[in-house]
Amino acid sequence: MVYKIGIIGAGVIGRLRARTIHANPKTQLTAVFDPDQAAATRAVSGSAIPVTTLETFFEQPLDAVIISSPVHLHAEASLEAFRRGLHVLCEKPMANTVDGCRQMVAAAVAADRVLAVGFNQRLLPSMQYIREILDAGTIGEIDHIRLFGGHDGLANFRADWQYRVPESGGGATMDIGIHMADFGRYFLGDITEVYAVTSERTWQLPGSEDNAIAIFRNPEGIPASYHATWNEWAGFRVAVEVYGRLGMVRGSYGPMRNTLITHERPGARRHTTRKFYPEVILRERLQSWEVTTQMSFAEELATFLLRIEGTTGGALADGHDGLRSVEVAYAMRESSAAHQVIQLPPLGPMR
């Protein structure tokens, strides 16, 4: 079967998504919606219909949609897609409000359709290495996790809606921090307790925190430290460290690399393994970060198709992952304002 897929939003991310559809033999790009006719035309590359209204978009033959529009428009487009019986792969953050995320999850369940969320950083080779190490039990039972994501601020954004409330839904926690919250859930299993301090001292944008420092815990009480910032002088950086009784594994991006440290027991002699990704670094220097992102998008698309066909598993995030990451972002701001721990009910995967 060849799946007919449409894209909502033809910016940089939408164009990368379109390329993955063109490259996959199981998918056909049917339509691209963007209010900017030129942007929609560039994304289709002559192989599909560029449209400038959602009404016309949804009149096209579709099996699924990929939503890469501004975050405050995600919920409306998703709800319409589910109303029409379509599957949805939505960019992160899933929506700019917790209520919007919950509506999307409820609509997907009611329509019995797949809702996936584009946490593509899960699929980076350095992060998949962490997953493999944990699944193999190499470092033993998890003791704690460190999560860091940052960049140097507003010059990294292409449009105001990406960093201003209410459209963005918040600041660093809804930007690079949304990936860190997802990594917390991905490696801990869930996040059910949040204590945080947020601030707006650097860029002074009301409602858009430029720093958030937090402690998470999962239902078993295993903690993770978290820092999301728009004040990282070294530029774009992502790092995840997972510690166990038998060692530690670290994965990073910007640059991409891994470190694995193991020992037979605490205090014993340690063995260190390092992984570098020169092909990724060279490719990004000669071309751009878009190549790495497109590769992760291609894997997301392939797993999305498997989900549609009824296969479970894989690294693709579902609607509950998307919901929990936004709940965590809002809980951090609530915690900071109230100086209190915020409890979240356990949330398993979507069925």
C-alpha cells in the first residue's frame, strides 16, 4: 500500500518532511498547505498540490497528515484531521496548551487513529546508543539522570511566534526544553513529580522563561536533573547522562558523541568507551544540520507507517509522550511560582 500524506505548514521543517515523503517508496505526497503560496509550491517540488486554505487541503485524498505549522495551530488542524479519520504525525510541542494536547489525545482515541509526535532527537544516533545500553542492562538499574539543553537565545528563531506567548506556550521549556522533558520520560519511563525554578532575567520576555532548572522524579522515585536555557554561550548543546550502579552513559549533540563508563562494582576499576561521529560532523559542516534532522525524520516516518499498520514499539513518540512533555513544561512554571512540588498522575503509552 502507498500512503497518501499531506503536510500542513511549509516552512523549513515542512520542506524537510516533504523530502522524506518523496524518498519513501511507501508514501506519496498528495498536498501541502501553507498560507504562503510560494512556500507551499517549494515544498511540493511539482509532485503534489500546493494549497493555501485548510478547507481545500482536506478535500484532497489523504490517509495521514504531518503537521509542521506554528505550534498554536497544531490542535485545530489535528482535530480536523481526526474528524476526517486521518492519522496524524504532529511536530513538537504537540500544542501550546495542556488543554489543546488533551483534546488531541481524546480525538485520536475517539477516531481510533494514530497520533504521533515528532520528538526526532530520540532518533539521533547518540541518543539511540543510550537506549541500547540501558536495554542491555550494561550500567545496571538507573540511579539518576542529568538533562541539559541550551542555545544562545533569540537569534536562533526565525519568527516571533516561536518565542512569544501566548503563541509559543512559553519559553525555553517549550523550545529546547521540550526535548529534555521528553528525554526524561523516554529514559525514566514517566515523570510524575516536578520541582523547578524558572526565570526571565536574560531576554526579559513576559511568560517566556529563558532559564528553567528542575528536578523530576518517576513513579519509582528515580530523579533527573534538568536545565533548559536560552543563555548558553557555547551555542546549541544537548546532553543526556544516565547513571547506574555499574556505570554511566552519556549522549550529546552539538557535537554528537557518546561516552560509556563501566565497572564490575562501585569502586572497581573503570573501563571507558568513547564514540565519535565524524561523518555526522563533516556532513553538517559541508551542508547543514538539516541533513541530520532529515535522517531522523525519515526514520520517524517509517515508524509512523508501522504504527498505522498496527505494529507497536520503536522510538517514535505518541500522543501521551507529547501531552506529558507539555504538562511538565507547565508544571515547571507552576512549581516556580508556588515554590512547591507539582504532582502529575502516571501516564502510560497510548494504546
